Amino acid sequence: MNDHPARSTANRSGLAARLLLAFVLVVAVAGVTAWLVAGVAGPALFHRHLVGTGVADPAAVTHAEEAFRSASAIALSIALAAGLATSLGVAALLARRVGGSLHAVSSAAALLASGRFDARVPQPRLGVEFDALADSFNAMAGRLAESEELRRRLLGDVAHELRTPVATLGAYLDGLEDGVVDLEPQTIAVLRAQGARLTRLADDLAAVTRAEAPTTSLALAPTAPCDLLTAAAAAANDRATAAGVELHVECGADLPTVAVDRERMGQVLGNLLDNALRHTPAGGSVTLRGEPHAGGVTLSVTDTGSGIPAEHLPRVFERFYRVDTARSRTDGGSGIGLAIVKALVDAHGGRVTALSDGPGHGTRIEVHLP
């Protein structure tokens, strides 16, 4: 583990040395080529032009050629020296900046590997490619940070959710062993209810995990929105009747079709109806409505139930989030249903929003589908 920093430094030095060596080789080859061309072709061309001017004195020709060779050598040497110095300077600067940028990425990656999800890479400003690399790395780090936060919160929420039914089951079992509690129908009903709560929690966790998986597969097919609403209402009709809640469907026949997975969208509407029926008292109503909107269709579920305070609206689609904690823990909600709704709607390329005028004024959940 302690070898990583040293290896990273060695790699950075190696890269810088290779860049410098590459620049030196390029300049050296260019210099040798220029020297050979100047030494072989230059004097011959000069002699030809000098003779062509009519100069016949051999001594004058020899003197002029020696002066040409001397001046060419001095000028070429100065030019090559200046070029070499400039190239080495540019190479050193570029190698330092490239090496520094890669070292920053390496260090940030090491921090991520150690659990520091706040690690970020500064913009190197070395070109589009390096900037894109930094942006991609920072985006990845941000997603990892969100996933880690979600994981921690999920573990805490699951532990909190399990505590009550497990404690209840343990208390009743201890009472049965000690003879304090008799195995009566009422006791069996309590044990079954707590077992069912644990089962429901496990099922909901599995469902939301599948819905939020990046590999969630959807069997998309053109579907009439009214068919989705009618099927959802038919599936929830018995529960609505038992709860004393009126169920209505309002849908225009001229709505455009939407490309959805019918089963998954049925799950979305089913969860929304479950949530609406759970929070709507007897004598109230729940309305499913389909409406056109720019670029798609809006499916909504509106109830006349307890409503949601404005400060809770942005968080109702989070896992285990409850507006009324005390009430929700006793009426069968696990706090995962709306999280499943959001995950499935996102998978369809849509968005879901919650609207309410406050406590006592009901709630409207809108699913916008492209």
C-alpha cells in the first residue's frame, strides 16, 4: 500500500523524462538533417552560382566558398542552439504540466479508493481532452458520493424499519416463553402482522433496487394512455370500495400513444393509487386523469386526502421518507412506493412531480411521459 505514492511519482517522472527525450530526439534529428543538407548541398549550389556569375579567379572563388561555409556553420550553429534551448524549455514546461495533471488524477483516484468521495480534479487547461477527462472524473466522483450517501442512508433506514417489528416479535416471543402472554388469536394476529410487515419491507426493497438498477430493461410498446388508467383503476376498484373512496377515470380519447412498458407503468399507477387510497378518508375520492402536454402526455392521480405540506414536497420520492411518520408506520406504508415510482418513470425518460395546496387539501401526483 505504501508503494503507491512512490510508484505514482516514478511514473510521473518517467513520463516527463520520456517527453523531454522525445523533444530532444526531434530537435537532434532536425539538426543533423539541417547540418547535412547545409554541408552537402549548400557549398555545391554556392559554387555553381558563383561560377555562373563569371568569376574566374580561383583564389577569389576559394575565398568566397570558405566565407560561405564559415558563415553558414556559425548561423546554423546559433539557430540549432536556439532551437534546442527553446524546445527543451517548451518540453520541460509541457512535461511538468502534463505530469502534474496526471498526478492530480492519480491522487484523486487514490483518495476515492480510500473512501474520500469528496476528491475532485482541478481543470488542467491543457486542451479539450484533458478537460474532458477531469470533468468525467469529477462527475464519476460525484455519482459515487451520492451512491455512498444513499447507501448509508438506506442502511440506517432499513435498520430503523426493522427495529420495531423485530422488537415486537422478540417481546411477544419472550412473553410466550415466560408464560406472561398466551397464544391467543389476538397474539397470533399481532405476530402475523409484524411478519407481514417484514415481508412487505423485503419485497419493497427488492422492487426499488430492481427499478433503480442501471440495467433495468423495459419492453416498450406504443400504448394508449386511457388503457393504462382504466386498467389501473380496475385493479384498485375493490380496495377503493372497501375504503369507501370513489374512484374516477378522466381521459380524452384523442390522447397520443406513449411508448411504455405496460407492466412497469401499471406498477407506477398501482403504487400511486395505493398511496392515494391510504391517505384518503372514507367519503373522499381519487381521480386518474390523462392530459396532453408539450411533447407528450401527463398521467395524474389526484386525491382529496390529507395533503402534503409544501416543505415536504421535494422529498416525497426519497426512500423511506414519510410526511407523517407516526401515522405511516401504522397504516401499512413502507415509504418506498414513491421511490419506485420515480425510478421507473426516470427509466422511461419521463419525470414525476408532487403537487399539494397543503394539509387537508389533497395531493396530485403527475407523471409526464414523452
